[in-house]
Amino acid sequence: MPTRLPQGGKPRKYIDSNHVFILIANAKDPDAEAKKILNTAKIANQRGNTDYAKMLRHGVNLYRAKKLVEANA
């Protein structure tokens, strides 16, 4: 699932941070997917859509926290 910006310049709309987390967790390369989503958050922030950018970052942070917990278990 690509998270890059389409030609129209609008980022793909995610429902909420849990949706972002599930997309990352189910990706073939989760770390690359997380990086792409963070890039989307950066672009959204530049365009003034700060709430959307916060939600995206929160979803990525959920994934990273889960990864840390699994590593320490």
C-alpha cells in the first residue's frame, strides 16, 4: 500500500492512529512503511494540517512502542 503523495498532491487519508498502526504492522517492510507515513506527516504539517500530522505520528509511535515491548519480552 503506497503512502506517497499522488499526482493531485493530496496525501492518502487515514482513519485514525489505530488504522495507521495496523497498516504498518501488516506491511511487508514495516520500518520502511513507518518512514513513508512519517514523511506524509511532515508534508501534512507543512500544509497546515497539524491534527492529521499528529495522528499519523501517534500511529507510528504506537508501532514503535509495540516493537520495543516485543524486543524486551
